[in-house]
Amino acid sequence: MKKAAGWYPDEEDPSRARYWNGKLWTDLFADSESGQVSDNELFDGFLSNLGNSSLGEGVTKELVTTTLKEMLLKVNKLEPPKFICFADKPNKAKFILVYEDQMVLIESGFKLPKLQVLSLATIESFEFSYSKMFVRYPSLRREEFSQINYDDFKMICEISGLRSFGESELGSFIGKVSPEGYLERSTRQNKTFTTASGSTIEVWSKRIRCVNQEYLLDEFVEAQVYLDGEIQITQRPTLTRMAFGSVLPGSALIPGLAFQKKKKNDLRETVFTVSGANWNLSVEISPNQVTNARTVATQINLAAAKASKTLSHSSSDPKVQPSGTTVDQLTKLEALRTAGTISEEEFLLLKSQILS
């Protein structure tokens, strides 16, 4: 039978109890009578090495030796980290610990602290936006890891040795388009139980992202906003209004003379679409968000036009015009890419022209 996490008598020393975390015995001991938790040599070594650990904004050694100490003891993770910072508001007892080869997110739990371990070897880079930290994996997959302030984010990138995926690669933020909320949609369409399709699309000047996928905003990208349908308004007399509008008590107005009740049914459907050479995204939005969506679409189309002009200029630049043998041309092209004179996309396009 599986043993539940908790305190159990220590087989080696009856005067104390030992903590079982549900999977293995920890090095956390307590006095059998008083319940006072005892320190141990392994964790004392961790405390003595705190001077070698960097602390993020707001994290104090006192907090580490109390709250974090108990959490680490319970999960039996006692090696000293290189950096400790908050992963949320300080009063939530949620920390990020950066080690030599991994990063750990630890927070208080009902019985045991919750632990999430990320191997640094599997991570491509980190990203910071909207006060949140994202972990980027190969193939552009992206997952939110925690909330964190920017200074701590930069320290994690520096200590871990992983680069940060910053504004230089994303470009500047243009805006986002989100699907219409369920309540708004059901209310304006007479409470029909329908939900909007699509996911939030974030638009940057160099990339477009949706869920965990990202797409290059190049010269092939185009955005549009479609608006169709109408608002239906119907009128009908109500018994209550007819009674209030009657000439004499007990009499009633004929329906044509009664007060009319207006009923509005908004049947408009609005769709925001953006597509590239081999991909397409669409999201159903609220008609009230048409202005914002059209602004975002205009910015996307302007960025695509700018990318097209930049590419045309680079292609016609004498510095990258093909000359000599194919090998010579490819060698020069590689040198231009290495020096940063042309982008990766321009390199691939010109390379295909040389080889064709």
C-alpha cells in the first residue's frame, strides 16, 4: 500500500520523526514529542554557501533561511543554487532557483511544495514581456514560466548563459486581437449559446504569434478585417405596458396604440485574418473592436510593405549581386550574413537565386 506523505517514526532513532514526501525519505527530522524541526548538516552546508548565491530583488537571507529553507527540506533539494528570486508577489512564497544545469520553480503546496524543474540543456532561450517570463524551446515553442521583474530576468539570462529573446528579434509591439468574450457574444445575439472561434493574436513589427507558434512578418503577410451581418430591431406591445397605457381602469389600448418594446438582436459577424506564404490565422472578434482590429491590420500591411522594399533593395545592392563561380558567390553571401549585412531571410532568398 502506498504510504501517504507525512511524518513517521525514524527507524534509526526513536526520539525523532522523519518526513516522507510520498516518494522517498527526506533529510527533514523533527523531535517526536515537541514536533520541532531539526536542522541537518546537509542543509547547514547550503546555508553556509548562501554568500555565493545571488539574491533577486526583495529576497533576503532571512526569508531564505526560514520559508525557503522549510520548502527545500520537504522536497529534499539541498544543493545551493546560483541565483534565487521571486517568481511572483513576495507574499505568495513562490521562488525561482537557478542551478548549474537546471532551473527550478518552487512554491508552497497543500502538503508538499510544488516543484517544477527545467533542464537548461533543453531550453533555447528566455523571453520577457508584460512582466512575465517565457521559456522558449526549439521550433519556436513558447511556454509561460512565471511572473518576474525585468532585473531578475536579465540576471537569470546572465547566470544561466542562455540568451534572451528580446525586442531586437521580436521588433516593437504593435497590438493584439482577441476573440470575442462569451458573455458579450451571447448577450448581443439574444443569448445564443455560441462561442467565438480563434485564439489571441499578438502582433510585433517582425513576428506574429498565436498560442505557442510564431510566424515571420515578411513581405508575404497580409491582414484583413471582415464585417458582415446587421442589427435587427423588432417592436412589440407588452401586456404590462398595455395595462399602464389603458384609458380607463379595466380597459386596454388596442395593440397598435400600446407602448412598444424594442428588442435588438446583433447578428454582425466580424473576423480578423492574417496570412503568410504557407500559414493562415483567423479570430472572431467583437464588432465593437473593429476599429482596433483595422488599426492592427493596417500596421501589419505597412510592416509587410516595408519588408518587401528592404528585400528588394538588398537584392539589387551591388554588394550582394552574384558574380564569379557559384562557389565564390555562396562564399561572399555567407560572409555578408556572418557580418550582419544581410538577414537570414535575405540570405536564404539570395542563395536560392544563385542555385537556381
